[in-house]
Amino acid sequence: MSQLDRQLFNEVMVPNYAPAEIIPVRGEGSRIWDQQGRDYLDLACGIAVTGLGHCHPLLVKAIAEQSQKLWHISNVMTNEPALKLAKRLTELTFAERVFFCNSGSEANEAAFKLARRWGNNQSPEKNEIISFYNGFHGRTLFTVSVGGQEKYTKGFEPLPGNITHLPYNDLETLADHISDKTCAVVLEPVQGEGGVTPATEAFLKGVRALCEKHHALMIFDEVQTGNGRSGALFAYMEMGVTPDILTTAKGLGGGFPVGAMLTTAKLAETLAFGTHGSTYGGNPLACAVAGAALEEIARPETLANVRARGVQLRQGLEQIGRRYGLFGEVRGLGLLLGAPLAEAWKGRAKDVVSAGLKQGVWLLVAGPDVLRFAPALNISEADLAEALRRLDAACAELAGSAGAAVA
Ligand SMILES: *Cc1c(COP(=O)(O)O)cnc(C)c1O
């Protein structure tokens, strides 16, 4: 067996990723350790997934217990963990029906298929899907086409048709374009991958009203904003707008792959017997872990920590931004924050991530120009303070070397 190092990646894996040099082997709470035993504070959570930190005892217990009972049964039969999780999701949200799958892309694929089928049932012309530039909805051909970033669809043509992209937070353009031929309007309450850009409340309320007027479905993609990340269980809850369909994944399983599409009883009828499916969807192992995660996330103490640590992180970032001039504004909700880089640093988000790793802190990018922070919902004040100290050191080093290069 050859050495399990970064070089081996290039030799055995498809090159669609460019992973960092370090290889993590262990995690606990908001820390991970690499093969050399170095620790990193985690402000990334595997892209907003491990919302309760690494190896949370309740999740370890849930997966260990379920692993002794039943792993997989398929949807030829239902199972207790799936029933329990669906029951809780309907109790805790607007939804009355749940469809389970394994990822955010699949949750959106189900939502878009539901919308198309629902529209086709009304009239043969009602099949337009409206979405927004810089939106991200997944990487299957349908979801990547609904997403509003050309770089992700380039070369994969022909793409699914009748999808219209409009500017985000621009109600007037939407009002000009939407019609009775629109079957759904799809958006993220905070655009995550596209730059951590929150929707304005006026925009969301306006979209809701336009959807009513034209009898179109409003779909909230809460794959990234959901499961406590915004400071509420789902972001829609604090925005005064309720969607017809909500999709989620990422934080739902706390690190175990699981996704869900939530909707009303009436709309759920659109996906009648045999119209859609998934072999693994609603898998007992996934649903047992997600069930344990959901109870922990929905606790008022967890959500209160998201809000408190969100303020701590925002203030810490603003200080670092002022000190080194790398970034100014900090935007986002709860523990999903973004810092757009200052003009002189544009395009260098990846360099900041590399500098952070050198100092022992892991953060994310949202495109080339924005730093993205998505720490665990239960990160402690002390861990977050230490992460900010390490980020400060990383920015000091970058700013210093930039200074040196100019001098
Ligand atoms: C990550 C993400 C997806 C895709 O989820 P996968 O699990 O990678 O398929 C979809 N929508 C949003 C908003 C996301 O952040």
C-alpha cells in the first residue's frame, strides 16, 4: 500500500477537486487534527454540515445504536427512524409532508420535479422556473441549470429548458418578468456559495406576493441556511415569509448524508405513487442520526448560542478587517457570515484560507472574492476567540508580506 498522502489523490482520484495539503484524521467538537497531530479550529464545518461539531456524543450514540439494529431497508418498506424524523420535521415547520433523499442536490431535484409536474397539471404552458444569478442549488444537470452561475454549466449543454435567471434582490425585474406561465420561483434566503448575500425582507415578501398573484410556487433552498445556521431552526421563520416548498440537507445529518424536501399535504399529492423515488432516501441509519441532530439543534440553548457566537464572530471579523484592511463589510445571518475582500485583495480568498490553515484555523471561500465562515452552532466562546486569534495572525502575515512585496 502506498503512502496515504496528498500526492496519492492526484494518482487515483478524478481531478474535479483541489484539496488542501493537510489530511485530517480525527475531529472533536470544533477541532480537527491532521496526520501529523496538528490541530485546527474549524470555522468551516465541512461546508456548513457538521453543525454540532465533530463526533458529537449524541450523534455517535444514535449512529452506534442504529448500526446494531437496521441499516437499510429501501422504500419498499418504511422504517421507524424515518417516520420519527418526518413527524418531527412536520411538527417543527410549516410542512405537512416530507420526502427524504441523500443530498441537497437531490432535495432540489425533487422540488423542481414537483414544481414542473404541478405546473403541467395546471396547463401545458406553466413550466417556467425562475431563479437568481449567483444562486446555487446543486450539481446535477437540472439543479446546476437552475443555479445562477454559468461557470458550473459551461460545457454540459444541452441544458434543461425554460429556466430564467434574474438579478437577486431586484423585485422590479421579477415583477416585469414573472407570468402565469411561471410554475416556481426558487431562491436561497441567504445566497451561500454565491457570496453569502442575504435577501432583503422586502424582496422575500415581494416574491411571495408575486407568486400568489401568478399562482406560482415559492421554493426556499435552505440546504445551507437551514438546521439552525441562521439562528432560527430555518431562516424562513425569522423572515416573515413561508414558502410552499423548502429543501434542506447539509446540517440536517450533522455530517451523515441526508436531505429532505418539505411541503404541504396538497402539493405533496403532485408526487403521486411511482412519480419519484430514491433507493437510499429515508435510510434508517441516516434518519436516526438526523433525528438526534434535529432535537439538539432545535433546543433554545443551541439557537441562542448561534446568535451569541454570531455576534462575537461578526465583531471579531470587523476588528480584523479594520486592522489589516483585507475586508470591510461583514454580512450574513447567525453563524453563516461572509466578508467580501477589499479591492486590493480581490481574487485572493483562497490565499487567506491557505494562510489560515498555516496558523491552525479552517475557513471557507464563497467564490474568489469572499471569505465564508460557518462554525459549529455549539462552538464555545473560548474556541471562537482562539479561532479569531489564529485568523488575526494569518491576516497579519498576509498583510505583512503584501507590504514587504510593495516596499
Ligand atoms: C450545498 C448546497 C446545495 C447542494 O447540496 P449537495 O449536498 O452538495 O448536493 C444546494 N443548495 C444550496 C443552497 C447549497 O448550499
